[in-house]
Amino acid sequence: MHAQSLAPWEHDHAFGQDVTRPGERRTVIVVVLTAVTMVVEIMAGLAYGSMALLADGLHMASHTAALGIAVIAYVCARRFARDRRFTFGTGKINALGGFASAVLLAVFALLMAWESTRRLFQPLEIAFDQAILVAVLGLAVNLVSALILRGGHDHGQGLGHHHGHGQDHGHEHGHGRADARDRDHNLRSAYVHVLADALTSVLAIAALLAGKLAGLAWMDPTMGLVGAAVVTVWAVRLLRDSGSVLLDWRAPERVERRIRAALEAHDGDRLTDLHVWSVGPGVFAAELAVVAHRPHDPDHYKGLIPEDAGIVHATVEVHRCGP
């Protein structure tokens, strides 16, 4: 059989990962903004001998590194999208970037808790005016960054066509769009980092004002512990969601329900096996087995899969029931 005759059944596995996502551009803008602020604060801290400015600049450096991971993940996913060593494309690089950033976020929360606890028992003298100025500057930068990233929460999409592999199985590369809950984990990790930084700035401003105006110096480390607890919750959620993609956790139940309802609504056909898992932001692969008294060819069942279920790759087995 000539290779040209197999063309209708062949397809790439890029699944749209070779296209620059809106989240990538927005994350790059935020990285540049954060890096510039970091340099300004470190230089000002060294020039004016302000430990508060220097500390916040180093803190910004940690977030620049974390956001840089998100950018690297985007670039790698795009660059290797058509590399056949990646069986189902490079969509999981997105989740890997989100997972790595979540680990850094958890470490950041642990350091916050450690330093806050230490300062509860060993209070340090605080330069309130400088510290408040730094916190306000950091809050402004993070609010702008959050607005930039918030507009970039895109849904995964794939463009393709239907094709089969003969009598017993087939593939389907379809068009799908996922719900917001299946959004870009990489973009989400960048967004959570910025929110965490903004939260620490808000808590710091409140604590510093309380210390300056009411003499409640203990509010500073206490707010640090509160911020660490909230950031830990965010980090755990992001670890759980991105980790489930890396471990091929089953797709959301609503996706499986839609597929099952669509295929079992015809001629008494039944699905005896159904596996759906994420291969990228909002896109899924599926393996299913159909048992029927009067079975159709795989193309028929592939055509029944709802396009908006986000299935970009499907393998179908067909079995005859009865004599």
C-alpha cells in the first residue's frame, strides 16, 4: 500500500500546541514588568541602605523566576509540538510548568511562615515609612500584572477532521472547547503567583499601618502567618489540579457523561469501556469500546462524539453482541 493512500487516516499530534497562546504573551509582559520592578527595588535598596527595599526586591526575584518557568513551558510546548517523541503532543508541558510553579509557591509560603514565626519571638525594628512605600509599590505592580493575566484565561481549542483506521478501531481529531475549569494550568500558576504577591502586599500594608499608628508591631508577623496559610491553600489546589493532568487522572465527569449519552442513544449500543484523559489545556484523548447487536464501523461512532466535548484524539473498538 502506497504511503499516499494512507493520507486520509494520518494526522499530526500537535493538537494546536504549536500556536502561540494569548496566555504566553501576557505572561511575558508580566515577567518583564516584575523583573524591572525587581531591579529598581534592589538598586534603590543598595543606594539608600534600605533593607526593606532590598528584601522586597529579592522577593520580586523569586516571583520573576517562577513566572519565567511559565514562559519556558509555553515556549517548549510550542517548539516541540510536532516532535513525534511526544505521543499525545506537548500539552502536558503546560501542566508541568504549573506544577513546578505550585511547588515554588508552597516553598514561598513555608518561608513566609518561618520568618513570621521567628519575628514573633525576635521582633526587629521596622522602618515603617519606607516599608509602607515598598508595599504600596509592590501592590500596584501586582494589581497591574493580575489585570493583564486575568484577560488571558483562554480555553483550549483544536481544529481537525475525522478519520478511521479500518474495521476495528479509529481515531478522531475534532474541534472542541473546554469549560473554564479546564483552563491553562500554566497561566493559572502565573496568576496565582501574582495574586499571592498582591495578598502579601495588602496584609503588609495593613500590618504596617497598625504598627505605625497604633504601636501594634506584632501585627506584622501575624499577618505574615495569615498570608502563608492562604498561599498554602492556593498552592495545594494548583498542585492537585496540575498533578492530576500529569498522572492521567480521568477527565471531568461531565465530559464522560456527554460521550456516553451520545453513543448509547442509538440502536441499543452500549459502551463497555471508556477512558478520557487530558492531553493539554482543555483538550482530551479517549479510548472507548462499543458493543452492539448491529454494529456500525468506527467512523459512525466517532461522528457521534460531541464536537464541543474537547476530544482531539479517539480510539474506538467495535464488538458484535450475540450470534
